[in-house]
Amino acid sequence: MATEVESQISGNVWKIEKQAGDAVEEEDEILILESMKMEIPVEAPCAGRLAEIRVAEGDHVEEGTVLAVIE
């Protein structure tokens, strides 16, 4: 079953740390959001394979936006 990784805040995608196809462990950093001049890491909520990244560096995202999918 796929797990969607959602943004918990609105902000900009500052840096993408993993790529689609990468194996991830629970709490691995997938990407970093920038909001209010702070860098907020987005971590994998579970182990699996990163099926897709739905954002690009520089994108603005709102709270609840699906950033990635883990299978």
C-alpha cells in the first residue's frame, strides 16, 4: 500500500534529498522546505521505496500538499 507524504506547512521546496526509486528508511530526510526563513526537513513516515516525488526545487506548496509517495 502506498503512503503519501504531505506537507505539514506552507512554504517553498528548498532542496530535494532523495530521488524516485531510492530506498528509504523511516525518518530518512526526503526533502527540505523553507518557510519563514527556517529550513524544515520532511522525513519518511515509513520504510519503503520512494515511488515518486511530486514537487520540484523552488515550488511553493500549501499545507496538505502531497510531496512524495512511498511504496
